[in-house]
Amino acid sequence: MTATQVNTLSIAEKEQLYLNLTGKCSIALACFWALLTVEDANVFNDGIFHWIFEGTLLVCLISLICFAIKSWSYKGQFHTKAFWTMQFSDEYTDYVSSLSIRLAFMVMSIGLMMLVVFGDSQWFYDLAGENALLSLAQIVLSLSFLLHGIVVLVKLQGNDNDE
Amino acid sequence: MNEELDNHIHKLRLQHKLSQQDLATAIGVSRKTISTVETGRFTPSVVIALKIAEYFNVPVESVFELKKSQ
């Protein structure tokens, strides 16, 4: 959608498009982060899988930058508070935003609570190895971003035929 | 006993020959809001309920009603 087409839309439609883009951003960020964690674990050291892996990482990074730039272009198109806090004036968009943030927060809290409780146990280090805390924190973040993105996209892409 | 919100937006739209987009633009919400309210997937606020009723020039009880089911 071009900038001229976006300008002709109502504020409610702009908010919905912006939330959709943030959802895609979240998924790209989650994939990028998860792949970085795998890279740190040195699973694919050489061979064709290494290049496929690096290529996927690059695609995720490019997608993330593209979605971030595209979503940034919505700045000033609607209320600044909505842009930064994801609290939208359109009710359904706000409902989807709240739901996705709530679920992502739950995953993040549960994951980080488990890390706090078991993080300094010896059996935890034996099981997860070196840099376990950092890797698992990255996985928890990836999961919460992924959940945020999936909820946003699923809720905004549902079947709604106009009759 | 469960109470569910039933609505007659689809019927009113057809009577007035309006699309979801027309109604959404008229009351200042997204088409997705109208479609999800219409299909019962999303319960709107009192403000939207009143705006829809005002737009069709009918009492809000004619647009929304609590449906009692066992």
C-alpha cells in the first residue's frame, strides 16, 4: 500500500494496519533471535546447512528491518500515544493489541520466573550447559514475541466477508 | 444459564443497503470491528452500541439484545 493510499484511510484502518505490521515485526524478531540462539550453540558449523542457516538469518534480519521501517512510516498518521503504547482508539484493534500483549507477558513472566528460580541450580547448568541463562532468556523472549505476532495476525486475518 | 449478546446489525444494514465499510466509516471504526461485532466474535462497548443505534435511528435494544439460553 502506497503512502497516498494510506493517507486516504480512516484512523481506525491505519491503526489496524499498523498493528498488523507490528505483529509481522514481532514474528521476524522472534525468528531472528531464536536463530541467533541456535547459532551461539554452534549446531551448524559447516557444510550446506551452515549456508542455509545463515541465509535464513539474513532473510529474517531484512524482513525485520523492512517491517520496522514500514511501521515507522505510520508515525504521525494517528495519535502518538497509540503509536508508542499500542492503546488504539479502534475497539477491535485495541482488543487484539491488549490480548496479544497479555499473552506475551504471561509467557515472558512464567519463563523468566523459572529462570530466576532454577537459574543458579547446579543441575540446571549440567542440563543446559554454558551460557544457559542467556540462551534460555533469549528463547523466552523469542517465544513471547512469536506469540504476540501470531495472535495479532490470526485475530486480524480472520474470515470477515462484507455483504 | 448463559446470556449471550445477539444483534441485528446485518438485518439493519441490508434494510439500509449499507456495506460493513459504509457503516464503519459512518461511526468511525474499522470494518473489522463491525464484522466481528456482527458475527458475535467481539462484544462492543456501550459507546459503539449507541453509535450504531443512533446511526440507524432506532433504540439500542432494537440492535442488541441479551439472548437467554439454557
